[in-house]
Amino acid sequence: MNKQLTIVEIKKRLSNSQVSQEDLTEFAHDKRKGVQIALRRYVHQQMREKERKEAFEQRMSIEHSFWEKKLNYVAGVDEVGRGPLAGPVVAAAVILPHDFNLIEVNDSKQLTEVTREKLYDLIIEQAVSVAVGVVDSSIIDEINIYEATRVAMKEAVETLSHRPNQLIVDAMQIDVSLPQLRLIKADAKSASVAAASIVAKVYRDHLMRFYAQLYPGYGFEHNDGYGTKQHLQGLKNQGICEIHRRSFEPVKSLIIN
């Protein structure tokens, strides 16, 4: 029966994963070049999917290790916006459910904008709790970016609707009385931190698009406040605006001059 299928029908069956082991065996013996190409593509896609699932399970392993100890509320914490010349630093804290299975959730820097936006909505919908902390440029100038980041992280953690039993933090120590596992590049090692990195990134991107309307000419909608050529040209043409970090160069030198 399978030998009577056209190449188009075989491709459709493979693409929809409506295929049995018997089908795959039949297709493997089909001498038509188009069938063999489609079969190789299917096998490659299946291997990729298996690798993605295994990588996701690895990113969930830290959470599972805490859940096994009855620490049911594990919050991943991450931040974005330490390097820009303008705008706030934003931190997010996310507590995932035990059955969380969005395998695409990874370090936000590894994802496209479209994927981040899609996952942001799904994380908000599925998470046990999500909270965001925002510290604006004036506070950053007052207490420095490192301390401002810690304040944003603390705000995010303390705003969660459920008090965490355990925190997983990307490299920093938060000033809260909760157990903290600090990991370098935690957003690539922990699904909770990866989810927090996505929430923080998308939240800040939305803020910067809003600021782009208030303060046009700097390209905030494209550069998120980083020192791109367009942004630096805007500084040269218009000077600084309300959300620029006056303690950061070259903004600081523009004020002095």
C-alpha cells in the first residue's frame, strides 16, 4: 500500500508525523530519490527534536533536584539592561510548575525576537508566579549599576505571589533571606532562570519602545538604549534625554562639556 503513495503524499505523512515504524521501513526501501530525500530530512528533524528535548530536560534538572527535596517553589531570577546608556535595569523572577514543558525556553540571547515574544505570553500564562523589578536611570546613577541590579532582583523576588523556597540566580547575590544557588550563565543551565531572562528581556524591550515614542531620535525602539551608531548620533544631535544614565560614558562627558 505504501508503495502506491505519491512522493507528495509521503512528504505530507512525514511532515505531519503520521507515520509508523512499518511506514518508515517501507519508505527506506523506496528507490525514488524524492522519497529518500524526504526520509533523510525526517530523520534529521527527529534527531534535532530529540536533542532539543534532552537539552530542555537538562535545563530542568536543577529544578527537579530541589523539587525532590520538597522545595516546591523554586524561583529563577535574571536581569537585563546592565550595559545600555539609557533606560532602566529590569529583573524578573519566575516560579515554574512541576509539569512545565515549553522546551523552547532557553537563554533569551539564544532566541529570536518572535520566539521571545511568543514564549513571554506562554510563560506568563503557565508559571506559578511571575514578577518584575525595575530600577530607573536616576537610581542607577545614584547607587551604581551593580547595586541597582541587585535592587531590581530583590524587588522581583519580593513581589512574587508565592514565597520561594529556593532561588536560582544568574551569578549575583540578592539581599533576601532565602537560600540562593548562584550560577554563572544560569540562564543556559536552569529553565527557571531562562524563563526569567525571557520575561525581563521582553518587558524591557516593550518599555524601550514606549520610551522611543517619548524621546524620538535615539533609536531606542531598535537599540534598546545600547550605544549603537544611531544612538550616539542622536546624542550628538539632541543631547541627553530624561532616561539617559548620566554616570555612563559618553553621556557623562556630554554633561561635563
